[in-house]
Amino acid sequence: MKKQKPLVSVLIINYNNSKFIEECINSIKSQTYNKVEIIFFDDNSKDNSLEIIKKYKKIKIIKNKFQTKFGSLNQIIGFKKSLKLSKGEIILLLDSDDFFQKQKIEKIVNYFLKNKNRNIVFDYPIIKRNNYELPIKKKANFFKSYWGYIHPTSCISLRKKLLKNIFYKIEKNKFLNIWLDLRILIHAKYNNEYNVINNNLTYYRQHEGNVSSKFKKFNKFWWIRRSEAHEYFFQFTKKNNLKIRKNIDFYITKFINKFL
């Protein structure tokens, strides 16, 4: 008897991305793996996002009416609420302006079936900016950071039990500029759960409408967020009894923040 294929839940977070929703949803509907549920969290959009998503059948829609002023916290809240509604044992995270390669879900499921002791896997993005596409394989950092390359949220797939555990540990009212992708990456890297599929399975869109677009590399907000990332990291190491020395990245970041 063939083993039953696991149900996959794709959790989508949306805010004012109406012009990208169809490409996002269609990329899931056209997957080579079809045992999938879609949960769409709309974070109080002011455009016609809800009108578009309602045209699709069999999509669970969560309409959120209350936002914080922090995009990172809104994203975390959205994924937490979506997770509670999900029924899949494998969870794929997706921002609504991104979309999947046609075989992504099948490859993710096969990875978890072959690696039953693994709870998380990252894939690499194809950066999409207007008509420009750039597949990322290994991206060098300007500094040697504690976390290395940060895989975009839409490149993260997990077993449901691990994501529940991560959400349980996240402190709501602290580190409000630290997005979910870095939180998950640090957890995975320092709990020996860092696993990568060396394929470009996700289109990661960069545009001026991104909530995170103000954090352009080396600008004021980027340095402020990086300082907060260091604070988050060393609180994580303290809680997990990890002995890690502060590096040059830490000291340069703190020095620059004194003048901002």
C-alpha cells in the first residue's frame, strides 16, 4: 500500500499587493504536487486585494483589521494566526509579492520524506526586479556575520511542530525590527537544524512597495536594524547558553549607530 502524501499548508501574508496576488496564487495552483491548502492572511489592505483573492475557490481567508506600526510584527502575527488555521504537517511561508517555481512543493515534500529527522529546509531565491532576474546561490556578506546569508521568508519550509515551537519562543514586544526570516535562521543555525536545498525554487520580488524597502543596505535604517539584530542574537545565545565572542561586525555596527 502506498503511503499517503502529506498535506502541505502554504501560508500567505498580504498587504496592498493586489497587482501580484494572481501570479502568487497561480504559482501554487499550478504546482506538480497538488495536496495543498492555501491560507491567505490579508493585513487590512487598502487596495482591492480581497476582491481578487475571493475569485479563487478553496482558499481560507483571514481578514485582519488591526495593525501595529511595525511591519515585522504584523508579519509574525499574520503567520501565527494562519498557522492556527492550517491542517498541513508541512508549512511553506510565502509573501504575496513572491511566487514559487512549478516543482517547489514537490521537491520540499520529497526532502522531508527522505529526511524524517529534519524539521526545516531553506531554498535559494531568484531575485526578481522588474524584468531583471538573478538566481542566488551563495551570497557573500560585507561583514562576517553570526547568521550568514539570510534566506527570504518565502524560501523557508518547516514541519508544523517546529514553527509552533519558534512562535512560542518569540517575544511579542521586543526586537520589533527583526523579521521572521532572521529569527528562524538563527534558531536553525544554532540548533543544528540548518538545511538547504541548493535549488532556486522561489521568485523573490524586490520593489519600492516592499514594507522592508526602507532598509536599503548601509542606509540609516539598515544600520539601526542591524544593531537590533545583534541585540537579538546575543539574547538568543544567553538563553541557549552559547559562548560566542563579539566580532568586528558587532563593534562596527555599534560604532556607526552612535552617530545616527
